[in-house]
Amino acid sequence: MKKGDLLIILLLLVAGIVWFIQDSLRSDTEGSLAVIEVEGKRVQTLSMDENGRYKINLPNDKSMEVMVENNEIWVLEETVDCPQKICVRTGKISKPGETIVCLPNKTVIYIEGFANTNVDDISF
């Protein structure tokens, strides 16, 4: 391996690290909304910019609460009665496309908004 090859590899490595750090520090949450669906129906839409504790009414006279703070949303553990508490263990979500799901309570919480990305198109 020549010195020139090593220099090119080093420059590409530094550029990749700088890009990764810049991408992870970028805020995708400005103007985002947290959408809460129960049994497939949208029951509440919350602005991620407004901090607060919100109650979600569930079927069978149950409820759960979520907390929105610093552009993040999460389910409060003391307010759910599902056995595995996967919705609580999911933790905080903040970027468009992230979800919290509680199957026993048929509840889905997801972030809706515009991600600041330079990608022109995504295919699956």
C-alpha cells in the first residue's frame, strides 16, 4: 500500500465520521406531530413542541398516559396494565417514522413529520 492510498483511505474515513456526527446531531423533530391511534382510529394528535402529560382513553374503561418533553414522547409505566409493558420498554421516540406499540391495548403511537434528509427517494 502506497502513501497516497493510505491518505485517500484516511480522508474518506474522516469524511465519513464527520458526516455521521453531523447527521446524528441534526434535529428532525421541528414541527413533528405524535399521532395516537386506538383500534386503528386516530384519537389524538400532539405537537412535539408542546411539553405535557396526556391521557389516552382506551377500550373497556382503561386509560394510559404519555409524556411529551423536549421533542420526545414516551408511555408512563405507572399508567399501563399490559403484562410485558413493551410500550414502556420501547422508551422515548422523537424522529418521524418511529413507533410505540401496545398490542394488548390496541394502541399505536408514531411520529409524523418531515425529516430533514437529502435522500430523493426511498424504495422498499
